[in-house]
Amino acid sequence: MQFHLLTVIFMDWNSLSDTAIVQELGKRVKEYRLKKRFTQQELADQAGISVFSVAQIERGKAVSINILLPVLRVLRLLENLELLLPEIGLSPVELLKLKGKTPKRIRQKKTE
């Protein structure tokens, strides 16, 4: 019986500059687009954005989140946002302290 080891390499996102992160995201969007066999035009049409915007994303240029989200939706990648920004859960102690109240704002602590 033969076993193959799967090597997974995780990106150290914190060590990258903002520009490098945007470039990596663009590269990955292009890879997913090609894997799903979409042309830039088809992706743009389905996402309701311009081909220029798709090209900008893939070239690693900064675009607004309002441009990126429809692209992620068409590529079926929106569920990954949960990993990016998971909901913050409260501990049982915090729940007891709040007694069902959600803080509306956080006040600065007084310094002496």
C-alpha cells in the first residue's frame, strides 16, 4: 500500500505588503476564472462589471470591494468570506454581563 503526503503551504498574509496581497488576490481570481473556463468578458457580463475591471483585478490593481464582490459571487467564492471575517462570539461570562444587551459604543478608558 502506498501513501502520498499532501503538502499544504499557507501564505503568511501578515508578512505581505498591501500591494502584494492585492496582486496575489488578482492572481487567484484569474486562476479560478480559468478553472471555471470563463473568458474575462463572460465573467464581467455575469458579474455586471466591465471587462476593464476584471482585467484590473487580475493584474493586481486595487479595485473597490463593490467591484470584487460580484466577481467572487460569480466564481462561487463568497462563502470564503466567513473565514476572512468570522462572527465574533461572546463567551458565557460576557453573555451574563451583557444580559442580552449589545454594546452600542465603546467609551475610552480614563487615564490618570
